[in-house]
Amino acid sequence: LFFRLYEKQGCILVTKENRQRIKSMLPGSYSRYVSDHNYLMMSLFAGSKPIAILYADREGQHGGVQNFHQEKFKYLSTAAGLCLKKVYKTRAGARK
């Protein structure tokens, strides 16, 4: 799953419907840290360069992660990626 998220930018909302399938795609050492409720995973890119995989949940909050949260999470992650792209460009220009 991590490899797929590093190949192509994407956001996954993990719910009870896909939890087992997604869990089987995670390394055993990582899967024990994810929520038993809905959660999000999204790749963060700076331009075309993968930077990180972000994780978010609402552990202990009524209702857990919903589609609304996924939309906002994607928006924030995309905005962060655009900012990182600009930083990388600025730093690369400074080195010349």
C-alpha cells in the first residue's frame, strides 16, 4: 500500500467495508498502530516527488472519520504539497 501511495498521489478512507483488505496491505509492524475505526491515509507530493504518507483518525470522537473529513484532509494535504513544491523550487534556485 505504501508503495502504491508513493507511486501516485491518492487518499484512502478506510472504513469497516475495506478495513481487512487495507490491513492486509500494511506491514505487520504498522497495522497495529492504526485505528479500529475509520481513518485516512494520503500520500504527500511536492510536485512529482513523493515526500510522505499522512495518517489521520478521530480516535475517541463520535462518528469517526467521514467523507467530509476526507475532503478537507485532501485539501490540506494538496495545499501542503504545493507549498513544499515552491520551497523545493526556491531552494534549488538558490543553489545555482
